[in-house]
Amino acid sequence: MHIKNLQLTFVALYILITLLKPNIIIAIDGYSSCGKSTLAKALARRLHLIYVDSGAMYRAITLYFLQNKIPVPLPEQLDTIKFDYDSALRWIKINFKINYLTGSSEIYINGKNVERQIRSIEVSQNVSHVSAIKAVRERLVAIQQEFGKKGRIVMDGRDIGTTVFPHADIKIFMTANVEVRAKRRFDELTAKGIKTTFEEILKNISDRDYEDSHRKESPLRQAPDAFVLDNTFLDEQEQIEYVLKVIKEKSLINS
Ligand code: DC
């Protein structure tokens, strides 16, 4: 009992040190539908950090491209397509606002809340193509790095620990069995009333995993200093405990 209390005091102390650290940045990368955002939101609540969903930004640009008939290149067209993406991107303003009813931050594009629309299957099927465009990545990475200047941030995505914040304090790389991920995503979408099939979700996740990790511009990679979190058999609480343990160990290593 005494030892357990002592352990809890140590963990609380490390969390306190983390809270006092003004510029802490936590980068969470990994495959599609691994629960990155669920973990990032929980950490943001626990450690009083700002959560930024970088995938939502790529999804918002994709929605804008689809709505405005901006060409979405297939991987094999990427090097030959003649379109001035830089000019198109100049018309897009992306920002996040807190929804005070749900407590979560929601994404806006040119002043319009698109949080729900960006989760559609059509956006999911095109987002990997759009996020392979160099001009799109440069623009979004610059905005993400700007968010990071304020510190106290947890951001999830595919290139956060490698490109956006290569000096992040904590880097987590998430993975899980692909069927388990597809089942979780299918249940989530069905619960929201979105009509789809398990097979469609499985294909979309597998295709995005492949495309995201094989593109030329900052592909999905595990940073050499990232901690791997395979959550195939872990619940949310176990994942949070794992990251808090990593924070504690990092503090020990750094001290
Ligand atoms: O996290 P998500 O599944 O909502 O992300 C949607 C897509 O956006 C993902 O398939 C690849 C792209 N993405 C990216 O290229 N880089 C990021 N930092 C975040 C997402």
C-alpha cells in the first residue's frame, strides 16, 4: 500500500514537472484509425495542453478541392500535373474553434464549420492524394509550426515527430492490427449514422496506410526517437498510462 502511494506520488510529481514546463510538445504519429486523436485529446485534458488534429487540416483542404473542382492527382499523376496549387491555397483560411457544447475543437474553412463534412467517405478516399501534394504540405506544415510556437501542444498526424516538430519532447508512434482498426472505425461511423461497410473501411484504411507511407513528401515514418505504442489489445486508460510512463522515463533520462 505504501509503495503504491509512493509510486503515485512520483507519477504526480513527473506530471507536475511536465505541467510546469512551458513549451512541451507531444507529437503523435501513426497509421490511419489507430485512435491517435482519442489518445491526444485525453492527454490534452490530463496535461492541460492544446490539441491540434493535423489530419483534420488535410481533410479540410481535400473537401475544399472537391467542392471547388480543383484537380486531385492520383499518385502516378503527381509529378506531371500542371496546376497552380499555391494560388488555389491562397484562398483558403483554416482555423479551429472550441465548440462549447461538446468541449472539443472543430475545424473551419473560410469561416464555415466543416467538422462533420470532412469525415465523409468521399473525403477519406481523396485525402491521401491531396496530402501528397508538395504545396499543400508546405502550407499546412507552416501553419502547424506556427501553432507550436505557443508551446503546450499535443498534435497528431503522420509527420509530426519527423517534419513538423522534429524536436518534440515526446514522440509516440501508434500502430495496431489493421482489421481491429477497421472494426473500430466501422463501429464509430455506424454509431454516427454514416452508412458504410466493414470491407469499404478496411480497404480505405489499407490504401491510406500504403499511400501515406510511400509518398515522396514527408511520408509516414517512425521517428528514430519515437516510442512505439501498439494498441491492438489496449484500452484507452492503458494507453494513457503508457504515455504518462514514457513522460516519466524521459524526465529520468533527461535529468
Ligand atoms: O488522421 P486522419 O486519418 O484524419 O488523416 C487523414 C489523412 O491526412 C491521412 O490519410 C494522411 C493525411 N495526413 C498527413 O498526410 N499528414 C498529417 N500530419 C496528418 C494527416
